[in-house]
Amino acid sequence: MSALTLKALNQSYGGSHTLWDVDLVVPEGSRTCLMGRNGMGKTTLLKCVMGLLRVTSGAMTFDETSLTGLPAEARARLGIGYVPQGREIFAQLTVEDNLRVGLGIRKNGARTIPPKIFELFPVLKQMLNRRGGDLSGGQQQQLAIGRALVLEPSLLILDEPTEGIQPNIVHEIGDVILELNRGGVTVLLVEQKLPFARRVASEFRILEKGRCVAGGPIAELTDDVVRAHLSV
């Protein structure tokens, strides 16, 4: 089964065509890494999945439910968690308030932060009353992931989760992704760092100029594929 399926997806910004007939399947239970050079449409594609950008044509389904026409909040309520590039936490709110923002979208109406978040990120429990803007970059990324996990999603989408983060936190985030996946969460991430992608992902897909040009099990991400599609 697939958790997420995109068929013939097209998207345009004004006169600029950004995604061209993208077919993408994220198998249920997988850790799928979306790769590509800068400006190839990776973030655009994630925003289309989340309903933050309008698609020109094509179909998107999540767990057999069509996403076409659904607002972002409805997609989150279906069980899609999203960690945007640059984290986008609320700098003036406390860690606790940042985490509580997502509670209103939960489909079961629960009003408490899931304890699992503090098991995965103990530092967040220690800093509950600290303002988000006062955290380090790595801690802010942990907070951004924690905020997405408040929904207890079945699909977690992360846009460059290791960008600008110290190596020890990068390793921790990799551990968290693997643990969540073992617990049944399907993962779709955009990632530029090859060692991280090879450690964390089970599958890869490569976008080039808005088109899906390669993909397969992560073991097939050979040096030749990297040279052809990812080397700058």
C-alpha cells in the first residue's frame, strides 16, 4: 500500500512552470527521501502536498483519500505532520505554547501534549517555559518536529531537517526519524546531505527541473546517480 500517491502533478507560479507531470509514490511504512539540486521543485512539491500551494493539475491521494481541494488544516487532521524548511516556530511563544498550537487540529480532540514528544526530545521538557526564539538552531528544529508530532501523524513530512544544525543534533534527529518509523510512521523528507540520506532513508526520489527523473531503494543511490543528478 502507498501512504501518499501523486499522479501527473503540475504546478505553476504565474508564468513559471515549476512541477511537470510528477508521479510520486511514498510507500506506507517507508522513509522516502526527496532529493535534487537547489531550485528543482522539492519544497514546492511538499507545499502542494500540504495544500499551501495550489496545483495546476493532477491528483493527490493520502491513504486512499483525495487531497484535491482540501485546505491545509484538513490535510493535517487526516494525519499528515509537516516540518517546514527553516522551522517556522513561533519565536515569541514558549516551547509549551508552540507545542500546544497543534492540539486544536487533532482529530480525537485531545488537549494534552503527547508524552512521547518528551521521550524523543527530553530537552523540550526542560525548556517548556523558554521562548522558542531563545533556543539554539538544533533545539528549534527539535521543537518544530515536536510540534508536528503533537498531531500523532501517520505521515511525517520534513523539509531539510538537518539544515544549519550541529552534527550531534543531526544524529539525534536521524535516530528520532528511525524510531518513529519503527513505530509505524511513514516519512517523506527532503534532504541534501548524502550520508544522512543514506543512513535514514529506505527509498529515494530525485527531482530535476520539476520532473521526477530517478528513484528506487536507497541502495540504488550509487555514485553514478549522484554524479548525474545531484553533483553541483
